[in-house]
Amino acid sequence: MAVAKFNTEVLILTPTAPGNAPANSVYLDSSNSNALSTKTAGNANVQVGNASAQDVMVKTMQNLSGAAIPAGKPVSKKADGSIVSADSDAVDGQRYIGISLDAINNNATGRVLLVGPNVVNAVQGLGFIPGQDIYISESGGGYTNNFGSFTGNNDSVIKVGVADCSAGVANGVATDLIMFSEVVIRP
């Protein structure tokens, strides 16, 4: 099976009514001035907010790595919800999620410019942990973190982003989704 990667500069969403959006989805709510919204696993509609582009793309994160992270450096997400300097040769440093905007000392928080928008509560209650790659599941609009769950029968494996905890405090339970899509496999 060939592996294909897809990078995009623009993701275009077509507005839809909340009743047409499947569970575990991100959509533009046509009944609410096309506000960016999510539908939870329990079918609750949650507006991402009246956030500016900077609010959606900048998130406060906690450094518990034991070392300071300089401003302007790539950072990765750890399973405990904290950040660490990105490092392609270290397991904890391989979940790249953005660039530090501030110098962030150990046990401190600072701003990170994300690789894609942060969708608050998009994966709340789904059992994911921060730093996990999240894919579109085979179950019609849901999410999965299990790359091995795809049957291979006409499956496209599409990564939608990385799970994350809420802003400010490291937590081992993911609620948010940092979106950046990548087609991993296409039949």
C-alpha cells in the first residue's frame, strides 16, 4: 500500500445547519452567522467562540520539562499535557504542535503559536490523551487514535490533528483538538 501525504494551506468548510452535522465534527453553523462550531459525541453543539484568529491559533501551555524553552523554538506535546522542546530524535519531542512565542521556564506557562486552530472541547469525553494523533474513524464522522484499526478495504487514513488538554494547565486528559490535516494513506 502506497503512503501519500497531503499538505494544505486552506481548508474550506461549507456552512451547514447544526442538525446536519454528525457527532464529533467541526462545522460552520449556518444558523449562527457561520460561526465555527463543534458537535460533541453526545450531539451537543458548541460554538468555538467569538475568538479572534489569534485566540484560535495561540494557546497558553505549561512547561514541565525541567528545562526552559526559549522563545521562537518548536515545541511538542507530551502525554501529561505539558510541552517540551521539539526533537525528532526523542519520543517526547516528536508531537510537534507549534512555536513558543514566549520564553517558558520550567513549571511556568507561556504562549504557543499553533500549527492549526485549536478547537475547544472537540474530543472531550472520548478517552484521548494529549499528544495523540487523531484520525477520522471508519464509523462515519467519528474520531479514532488507533491507526491499526483501519481494515484496508478502500480506507483513506486521514489525520485531522493532535489531541490536547485545555489551555493553561497540563492535564493527561484531552478535551481539545489542534487541527492540521494530513492524508496518510489513500487507496
